[in-house]
Amino acid sequence: MIYFDNAATSGIKPQAVIEAVTMTLKNYSANPGRSGHYASVRAAEAVYKVREKIADFFNSSGPQNVVFTLNCTHSINCVLKGVLNKGEHVVVSSLEHNAVIRPLTKLGCSYSVADVSDTNDDITLENFKKSIKPNTKLVFCTGASNVTGKILPIEKIGKLCREKGVLFGVDAAQTAGVLQIDMKKMNIDFLCIAPHKGLYAPMGIGILICEKNIPNTIIEGGTGTNSLQAVQPLELPERLESGTLNLPAVLGVGAGIDFVKKTTISKLYKHEMELIQNIYNGLRKNQNILLYTPYPDLYDFVPVLSFNFKEKSSDEIADYLNENDIAVRAGYHCAPSAHRQLGTLDIGTVRVAVSGFNNKNEVSKFLSVINAKKT
């Protein structure tokens, strides 16, 4: 099968990641930080080394700020529910995932939506600036849309937040491992990561890197520290980590980072963007295809593309591709805000997302199958 659903999860994992998970199950089946025996200590040391890799990769203040969560959605909830209080205001983008919108709705927080321009980052930045109010506590936005692939000007938004004295959180589900992220340079206070995507790690684990304190916790329990106290520890990462870690996935994250560093983000990104640009060029030659963004230039977009086939539902096209052994995703991609901006709330889109393991022959096959589709 040709797997073009990498915005949901990377379909092919590097051999080193598979080996790291297998090795962990064979050699590290001990609860890290919960016991004093050698196996537990070795497991804890292995986890700490992965925290160090993550902190270095994203240029955060240190491994103590790296928190392992269930997934990127869990990380986002930790930030929004941990930082915000009733009556405080938030600014989000017009391309946000439900992982942002639903927690804000549950909290009852007021929020303003800053429109994202596909063609002019200065307009986007100005829209964020105009949305900030005196009671704005946090700006939280996606690094890149999971529907259109549009990259937001994160460094400029981070600088704006510093100038305004506002906290800044980023949903890096589509950018971590795909684009270079420097938390210090970009003034990011909270970075939420889906390592099973751009870092090619296993599913079932998320990362939250905190440069600022999170006052409120959304889960409490055993941390292996301060066990005689009935309250959650104040120190990170234990403050936000309760219960047993997914150790095989943690070590898989470490192997995924090693793979991306060895291959280099630049090489992976340019390869992926060449493929998505070829797809875009092929689709726009087909009069039955509707495209929703301008040409995906380097560093304006990540390798994610949405389209529709005229007079066909997105589900129908995805089913047709599936029958031809091509995996894509159809529908709303859990991001109705983006579809509201695109004008596709009634039909959704077909989404294509490539990874470093895809190739030009797969692109040619995909375009051939699409062009063979009758109206």
C-alpha cells in the first residue's frame, strides 16, 4: 500500500525505532524511578537520557522540563487546563485542531481567533496582535495546519507574546521533526509534540516541554517521589507525570530523534516538500480537482495537502484510493476551524501527507489513479 496519511501518524518507522522498542521489552521491563533495584535504576537512566535528547533537540532549558504524556492532545490539555483560570482570555489561530478548541470550550474561557493568511505572514502577525487584550493570559496556536499545511510565523508570534507579557504555547503535532524548532529563539513557553509523526516514534506517547510553570494539574497520583505527601509534587517532570511511563515508546522517541538528526531535518523536509509539490502540480492539471491553497513553497507549508474532486464527496475519493491501495484521509481532520476558513464545512477534504519514506514512484501512481477517476 502507498501510505499518504502521515499527518495522522508516520506509516513507516525507522528500523532503529523498531529495534529500540523491542530491546526495551526484552531488557528494560522494570518500572523507572519506582524501585531501588538495578533494573529499575537502569530504566530510569535510559528515560533521563531520552529527556536530555529531547531538551537538546528543541533547545529547551533542560531535561527536567520534558514531560511524557499520553499524546499531543494530552499535552495540550495539560497546558490549557493547567494555566488558564475563569475570566482569562486566550488567542488562537483560525486553523486550530479540536485538541485546542474543545478544552477551551469546556473551560468556558473566552478566546479570540486570529485569521491566518496563506500568502502574507505579516497579515497573520497583525491579526494576532489585534486579538490580544488586556486580560489575555495565553496565545496558543498550531505550528502548521493539519488540513492545509500552512506554517504559522511562530518566531514572530513568540516575539510579540514576549513584548506583550503573554504566555505562548505551540501545538507542534505537524512541525516537530519536520521543521527546526528552537524554543528559546522562538520564545515558546509550552511545546506540545506528537512524536509518532515527524519524529517517527511509536504511537501512544506525547511530549510536553514546559519553560514556564503549570499551576494546575489534570492528573494526580504516584510519581515515585514525595510518596508520604497527599499532594502532587511541585517539581517537573513529576508534577505532570503520574503512573507508569510507556517505557518502550519513550526509548522509541529517543531512536526517532537519532534518526531525524542523522538524516537531518533539512534533507527530510526538502524531500517531502518536493513530493508534495509534485502532487500539487499534478492535481492542478486535472480540471476535476479543487485545490484550496497556493503552491506549497518551502518554509511556507509542511508536506500536507488538501483537495476535493468536483461533485464527489471526500469520503468517496478516499474509498476509491483505498481500493487502489493508496491510504489518505477524508473528512474534517478534527479541525473544523480550518474548514470554516476554507469553506469546506459541508464536504470536508481529501488530505495527502507524505513522509521521508515516500518516493516519486508513489506520487506518480497516486496521480495516475486520481486522473483515471471518472466524474
